Amino acid sequence: MSSSASEQSLKEAPGRGSASLNPSWNPAGAGSVDAQTLTSWVEARLARHREALDRLDAAPAPRTLENTFRAYDDAIAELAVAGSETGLLHSVCEAKEVRDASEDLLQKIAQAGVELSLNRDVYQALAQIEGCATDGPARHYLDRTLLQYRLAGVDKDDATRARIRELQDQATLLSLTFARNVQEGGKQVEVLDAAELDGLPPDFLAAHPADENGRIVLTTDFPDYVPVMTFARSGDLRRRMFLAYQTRAYPANRQVLLDLLKVRQELAAILGFGHWADLATADQMMESAANMQAFLDDLDQATRGGAEKEYAMLLAFAQSIEPQLKQIDNASRGYWMEQYRRSAFAFDSQSVRPYFPYARVEAGVLETAEKLFQVKFRRIDKPDVWNASVSAWEVWDGTELTGRFYLDMHPREGKDKWFSAHPLVPGIRGRQLPEAALICNFPEPKEGNPGLMQYSDVVTFFHEFGHLMHALLGGRQEWAGISGISTEGDFVEVPSQMLEEFFRDPRLLAAFALHYETNEPIPAELVLKMNRAGAFGRADWVRTQLFYTTYSLKTHAVDVSTLDPDDLLRNLYARFLPYEWTDGNRMYASFTHLIGYSSNYYTYLYDKVIALDFFSQFPREALLDSPVAMHYRRAVLEPGGSMPGREIVHAFLGRSQSSDAFTAWVGEEFQPVSSVYA
């Protein structure tokens, strides 16, 4: 936790911002957070939120940016910090009593947000603001705010707005319950015969010794789950692990999801929309669920043939090893992909793991970002953080301190098991610095174990760091409400997916991917093999995304009273994917994107098109040193949410996005070997 201190206070503080609302409490100190102090801190934030609204109400006519919109933005800033930092503790705090308290407080913060979104007096005051017609960022922010007020139902009668409040409160509680069930629903898989671990890397075996009863206990955390699903020769172990992972929050979340969908359905109807998906896209780049469906239909048509070809190749290969095999099941998909890549491309993904010990990957990602974005990161010595394993960093742009970030990168009990970038403090130019955190679950280095990462882990690190830089470099706005990652929701995955592509460059990797034993850089020819092997299965990847995306859309676009989430899951799986269904798969029960993105999971595919178009502008011979890098920082990251996503695209490309780079990317596996990354 940190406070909304002045910029000068932040510059002087040795750790996180020290000018707290409650100076007697150091909320960021490891082990210092308890339920009561957290509650007091949130109450103080909410009091400041209400004080800002009182200033807005008392402002004299005429309504202006300074006497009205500034007070509104201050109220938004207080809610943002209260929600973000309480949400962080809900995700990462080991103490269950703090997680429980944070859940209650998040409900209270959400109620304040709903109350503000339905406040007619505030809406009318904002609608009367004069004098910002020529101010692009303020005009965009104000127009978007007024649109969101209308979408929230501010123009409804008193009884209807009361019902909206009630439904929004229910939605918040159900969302928090769903997320908590996933967070706390981790399972274990017991291995009684060590032969079931055949195929797994030596460091994995060394980290999982048998206990006194001969049992080897695996968890559904990613450092266990991914290697088992990729390397374990035992189909039975893969199946047990798959089902354990896909049922972490089942059966509890089945009903929670249905209840949430029912609430969203009623909200959409009250607000004049046919279903939730139309409401959820009304203020997005996509604009409507019909446009979304057309986009998905185009991708469906474009990738069906390629995916069928990939599966036929994969199945023929698997049958050459196991002639009795009739079909590859979805629990064995990752394993056979790995085996095929070894055979067809002479690439064993275990061969690159020695070049990716966690500590060097972290240093390499940070160094890459420093060069690309022309900033410097300085590690904070003895920071006040929520766990001793968390590191804290300052971001310097020349001689100016411009932000802070925190890396919470390894699994632990009670911590969220996913990977995310978590904005904490919205930057306000001249008033407070932006802060954000990465919450990840990568292998942890320990004595005798360097924490070797798979190449997919490293791609994920680049992805999340793209979000982080967007939050920080976009965090120098005049207004908190357009600071950092505050674009339309279907633009936010562009910077993250763009940065992923840098991982494929041999020269870039050679700078930090050093063998943990020999210190030799990763050979360029090995990287090229990795790239070639990694290109196989892209149509399959798109089809998988279409499966997830269509599930998120359909659950929000049909009558909930007729919805069976299990039937829908299985039917859509059969439509988009060729793999044999594994009975007992309850993926939806832990699909937390249904809570966050709701019906808008299409964002990943939509933004992949934009991200690849952006990356195609970088010269391959000078990825980090080209003027394009600074142009990208200025045109894409620094605007934050100060302009519409389409304008950001045009500012960087000089045109609207094209799907040409995406089409080439999907079809790369079937093209002659390219020298692009040579």
C-alpha cells in the first residue's frame, strides 16, 4: 500500500510514498498490515473522496474544469487508490483475515463508485462545464465520463436507480466470491509411482522429492502444472493434473457464475440493452456485440483450414509413436505439441530452459525495457513492501523520478495464482507519481535451484512488463481518470502483446539469456529453431482464443434461465477445437476473465492484430535503438487514456490498423524459413 503523496514527498521517500493519510500506520511494511489498520486507511480514503464531492457541489457558477472537474477527478483518484491497493492485498496477502477484510472493503469501495455513477447532481454539474472545447485530453475525458454516466443509468428514475445500486452491489460481491474461490481453490495431485514423472526435467525432479511415505505431491500452481502438462510421458498423470487444475473452484463457482450472469442480464435490460454484451461494448473500440461477432466470424473462417492442417500433422505424428491412438485429448495437447516440435523442428523446449534462470530473465527484461523506452530503473534498498520476497523499483527519465513499480513474482500460500499487472496509484502530473505492480507465479530461485523458466514463461514476463510500462509511462497526465492504463478496455492488451514479440530476437536474447552453469549466451541458431517451432500451432492458438472469446460472449448474450454452462462449454469446444473432450472439465469455474473482461475477452485477439501491426514498424536490425522505439513511447504509451484508442493507432501508424501482419504471423509456420531474425 502507498499513499497519494505529493510529488516532492515521493521523491524524498526512501521507499514507497511516506505521506500517509494515517501517519501512524506504515501500510506497505512487511507484516504490518492487519485488518483494522487497512479498514482505517480505506475509511480515510473514502472520507477524502466525499470531501472532493462536497467541493464539487459547492463550486460556484459557471462550472469550469478547475472548480468542478478537478474536484470530480480528485474523487476518482481517491477511489482508484483505495480500490487498487485494497485489491492488491486481496490478491497477495498471506493473512486470511486481511484478505477477508479487504473483500468487505472492496465491496464498500465499489458501492461508493456505484453511488457516484448514479449521482444526478454530479452528472448535471459535469454536463454544464464550459471552457474545454479546445483541450483534447480534458474534452475526451469529460465526454467519456458523461457517456459512462448515461450507460450507468444516471437518467433513470429514483426507484430504477435504487434497483441498479442493489444489482451492482450483488455483482461486486459475486465477482469477489468467484475470484476468491479460484485464489483459494488450489489442489494437489499425488504421485505414488516416480515413473509417472518420466520426461520431466532434472531440476523439477530434484525440487519434488518423495516424502517418508514415498509420495510426491504436486500442486496446480503454474511452476508445477505447466511442466507436467508439457513434459510428463504419463497420460494418466497429465489427465489427473488437467482435471485438478480445471476444477479448482468447482462446484462452488458454477452457481456463482450463473447468479452473476443473471444480475448482469437484468442490469442490461434496465439500461435498455438486449443483453450484457451490447452494454459492455457500448464504450469500447468495438462498439457493439454485432461488430464483435463479425470480427470473430472472420477469424473463424480464416483459421479453420490452418488449424485442421496442424491437427492432422500432430495426430499423424502421435500415431507414429502410439499406433493405437485415435484422437489427442485436450489433457495431452501440450505434450504432443512439445514432442512434435522436437521431431519436426529439432527443438526441445527443455534445451532453452538452462538459459532462462529467473534472476537473469528479470534482469534481462528490465534492461530491454530500459533501452527500448530510454528510462532507468533503480532498485530500492530495504523497501517497505507487503512481503519480503517483493522487490521495489524507481523509474527515472533522465534526472526525473517518474514512477515506482513492485515485482511480486513467485507463488506462495494465499496469493493469486495468475499473472497480472496491477496499477496502484494513478499518476497526476505535478501531484503524484504512478505506481504499479506485477503479480506473477514464476519458478522461484532457491539454494541449488536457479528457478529455470520455460520460454513461454519468458514471453509472459515480457507481456506483463508491457502492461507495467504502459501504466507508468502513461501516468503523467493532468487528470487521474486518464492516467496510465485507462484507455478503452479493448486497447489495453496492445502494449503487452507488442512487447512479447521482442522475445524472438536472437541478438536481444543473447544479451541476457546466459546458461546458468557455463555463462554462455544462447546460440542464435537455437533461438531460430525456437522461433520456427513456436510458429507451429498459431492457427490452433487463435482457435483456442476463439473458444474462450465465444464462451465469454455467449454466456452474456443468452437468457441465463436457459444456460447450462457445462453444455455450452462442451459444444463450443467441439466447434472450435479438434481435440478429444475430457469429461470433468469445468474450465469456466476458474476462468476469471469472465469476471474482469466479462463478455469482452475478444480483446486479446483484437489487440493482437494491432500489436503485430505496431511491431512490424520496428526495424529488425535495430529493435531497441531505432527512432521507432521513442516514437512508440511518445505516441502509444505516454498518452495513457487521454485520447481514443483509434487516435492512438493512427498517431503511431499514420493510418488505421491492418490485419496483414497478423495474417502473416498466423501463416508463418507454412512459409519458407525466414531470415527476419537472423
